[in-house]
Amino acid sequence: MQEVITKYQQPNARGYFGQYGGKFVPEILIPAVRALEEEYERASKDPSFNSQLNELLDEYVGRPTKLTFANRLTEHYGKARIYMKREDLCHTGAHKINNAIGQVLLAQRMGKKRIIAETGAGQHGVATATACAKFGLECVVYMGAEDMVRQKLNVDRMHLLGAEVRSVESGSKTLKDATNEAIRDWVTNVEDTFYIIGSVVGPHPYPMMVRNFHRVIGDETKRQIMEAEGKLPDYLIACVGGGSNAMGFFYPFIEDESVNIIGIEAAGFGVDSGKTAATLTKGTPGILHGSMSYLLHDKNGQIELAHSISAGLDYPGIGPEHSHLFDTGRVKYNAVTDDEAMEAVKLLSKKEGIIPALETAHAFAWLENLMSTTTEDQVVIVNCSGRGDKDMGTISENL
Amino acid sequence: MNRITQKFKEKAADEKLMSLFITAGYPDLESTVEIVLGMEENGADMIELGMPFSDPLADGPTIQYSSDIAIKNGITIDKIFEMVVEIRKRSEIPIILMGYMNPVLRYGVQEFCEKASRSGVDGLILPDIPVDEDEIIREHAEANNLPLIHLVAPNSSDIRMKLADSKSSGFVYCVSVTGVTGARDGKEVSDSVDRFIERVRENIIGNPVMVGFGIKSHEDAKRIASNADGFIVGSALINTIKNSYPKPEWKQDLYSLVYSLKFRN
């Protein structure tokens, strides 16, 4: 077993991961984030909450998800053995439901009847609408007008699940603006409304709480790879927009120093093209949506429009914990372009019979760079965070 | 003495100070200095100059709109400082800069505070910096004699009101309703505002209190601010400009509204 050398305990009591995080929200929201912090603290120590959550994850979400050996992809590269953590097999088709279920249970404990959420690719919106349907809660999802076009299937799914989808016409009409609108709704309806944030972003305690609801991904992976290979992996790869699937996948491995952890951002047309979502690669620290983190912004501090073929990664910020892990060097971050992600969609579909989400494809695309540096006795695990059905429109246009 | 404190000291007992918000660089870069001075002539006691941000999450559609236009017009923090310098050549009206933290952070907190103070700025309102996070700017603000003005809302506990009082100087900004900025129907800024201001008065004893959010007329101001030291109007002014700019009389329309707003108990 790996010896634990550094003790990783983040965030601190004020919600800071190193210098990132915090609670940069209007005074009106402070009582709400405080109440959430307290309730989450109580719930996470309450055996009945955890058993209810685990039962739902087991019976409703379909956990644990499999760790699949990618034999043909491994053959294709002829180097390290490649495994896929199959979050695409979760109910609703992506990891997002882990967090949505957890937060809906919290909302219930707090007696909140109305749920709001923001969504980019629509996966978090669908997951939230699903959890709300299951628990009989009112659900309003804010979604950028542009995203509603490119993720129409998910819009239809949300409607069918009984959610109201509100089209956001401001700014870039994508995830950033949907988040602004969700926060404005929350400010206005703070007494009866619970805001289910879909990534490891926002004011404390969200980045910590969302990570913890997703750490089941990494916990299962660790157990499964020990069973399959009898050792820890040499590499973990996940895509990073806000960074929820990556954070949940990485977190249980942070103290395992032998594990190389790699987060893949969306380069869009290229990191230097001006049309990118590679926040860590191109950004600098700033404050957006309630926390300090790396951001894409101009010299005047105005937030820049991100670009990615993948709606879920099309965000000019990133979670504060990723910002911290980037600064400390514990996690290495790289970026792949829209085209590279499309190639990965095709390769994974043909070699493994899995059509990945465009977000997920970014993680697989990094294998092109990584694999030649690996050896046959090594193990690589890619988090297969979601399936690609929702992206068939975009994929078809780019084939 | 700081111009805000001076203004409250000079205020008559039955007088309500009127603080007016205008987005710097809206409707165009050239007009800001002139309309600040024009609003003073028509009764404004203080000016809140909005520093536009691309993602103003505590603001409603009106201020989002004016911020977008001002950013398109090329507004920057340096240009706002130049505007303040120009105003200072002709007026001693207290000027408070109001905006979000990211542009300030990007500018450099220390440099921002130094230049703001040197330009003649009298205070700062940063809606996304609650008291819990104000150490990000407190040291430099204090070193440059720039008061931080914190906000309290109807859902703020007594303890948080006291905290806002102890961490603010100049005044405390009371948000009359839970929600984003914007003119509202009279009913929305409701009956509960009296109880809120009463609680504010019990807890905030070190600073004057100004009430804002949702005030669009003389009647609104009178109903909402009768137990406060003054009131703040923003979106209603922006809406008036939006409706009449660039007609020749757009400034006169603005000043007419300003003139009508002021009241005494």
C-alpha cells in the first residue's frame, strides 16, 4: 500500500482551498449559505441521511458503476492498460445525478419545496429534474438560450420530467449566464428556494459538498482497481469544466502520491485562439459566482466568453479546489481542442462501443498525448463521466 | 472629515438624504460628469457611481442593461477615476463607487484604493463582499480613508446587523426587500419594511442608515424611508434615461424625476 505522506484537508473552516473559495455573495444569501453549511454538517454525520442516500444511489442511480477494462483501446495504443469508470451508466446518463440526489435530500431536510438549478449541457438540469420528480418537488432550471438549441434533447427530457426550463438570453447565453440568473432567482426567493448547484463552484459550502457527493466515484474506483489489478492506478484522467466529475474522481487519490492525476480542460479552437474554455491554462485568479478561483477575464476584470464544442465545459471559471490543486501542482491540467475531442468520440465509439458525451471525450482525447509515455505494466483510468446521446446533433454536424 | 460623514452632520433633523445611483459610462462616456452635477443641482445629496461588471448578479435587468452599454462604451476603472477628478473640480458632493469585486481585484486592490482616494472618492459599496470576506480589501481601504459601506437585508439577523454596523463607516445600506436591484410596484416593497427598519434602528447605532432597492417615486421614498436617514434610488433613474435618451430633453427628464424625489418628514 501507498504510504500517506501529506495530509490533505481542504477546505478550511471558512471554505478556502488554499487562497481559493470563500463566500463572495450578497448579504441576502449569507443566511442561506450558512443554513446550508450547518444542515450539511449535521446531515453528513447523520447515519439515517447517509443510509437513505446510499440506498438511493444503489437502487435508483444504479451504483456502484462498473470499472470496465478497455481492451481494444488498450490494444490500439499498445502501452498501459486502460480502464474506464462508467459514470455513463448512472441513471440519466452521467455522474451529475450523484450530487442532485444528495442535494435534493438536503432540501427535503430543510423543508424547501422549490428547487432551482443552472445547467449547461443539460445533464445537471436533467439530473435535478429527475430527483425533483422522484421527491415531488417544484423544479425550475435556468439554461442559456444557445445551450437550449445545442442540447435540445435534454430540454425535452426536463420538460417531460415536469421541470420548468427558463431560457436565459443575457450575455453569452450559456452556462455562465444561466448561473447568474439562478443566483438572481435565489436572491429573490431565498426563503423557500433551494439552489442545487451542479458543479464544484459557487460559495462555500457548495464546492466541498458537491465534491463529497461525487467522491463515491473515486472511492469505488479505488476499490475496483485494487480488485482488478491489485494496485493503485498510475494515471487518472478526467475532463474539467467546473470540475465536478474530476473532483469526485480525484479526491480519494490525492494523498496517493504515486498516482498521476490529470484534468483536461476544453481548449475550444485552441488555447491561444481566443475561443477557448481552458480556464487554468489561460486564466488568472478572480471572483465569480460566489468564490475566488481561476477565471477567463480581460484586463479590466470583465468575464470573457468561453468557447467549447461541449456545452458542459463552456464555462469561464473552474472550481476553487481545482485552482488550488493546480497551484500546488498535485494535479496537472492540460487542454484538448474541439477537434481532438471529436476524434476521441469516434475512436471510443469504434473501439469500445461507447459513445461518450462531448465533455467526456476531452478526457479520452488526452490518451493521444499520454499513452506513448506509458509502459505496459502501468494502469490508466479515464472517468467516463457521461454518455453521448444528448450530443448526437452536434456530433453529426461535426462528423 | 469624510464628505459622507460631513453630509450627515449637516443634515437637518427632518431631512432625508437622497443618494442617487448612476452607472458610470451610461448612456455614454461623455455625459456622466454632467449628469452627476445636474443631479446635485436638482437635489441629490450623494452619488453612487456604478462600476460596470459583465456579471452583476445582485442586479436586476435595468442595471444589467446599463452596465452592458457602459462596457460597450469602453468604460474602465481609470476612466471612472478621471470622471471623479472632473466632478471634484466643480463639486464637493460625496461620491461612492459601487460595483463588484472582480474588476477591483484585477485592477489591484492597493492601487485601486490609493487612486480612488486620490481622485476624491468617499466610499465603497461592494455587494459581493459581505462582512465575512471584507478583509480582501479592508486594510487598503482603511489606509486610504475609504469607508466600506456594507449592506443589510430583511433576512439579516440582529447579530449580522451589528456586525455590518461595526464594519461600515459612512452609513449602512439597508436593502428593503430580498431580491435584486430594480424598481418595483409599490406593494412589493411592503408593509414589512417598517418592521425591518425598526430592527435596523435597534441594531445599527454607530452609523446612519440609508434604504434602497425598489424606490421609484417620491411616494415610495416617503413610505419606505420615513424612519431612515435617507434613501437610495438607482434603477428608476436608469429607466428614465433609457426611455428618453438620446432625445434632446433626456437630461431634463432625468432631472425632473430627481427633483421630484427629494422629501422631508
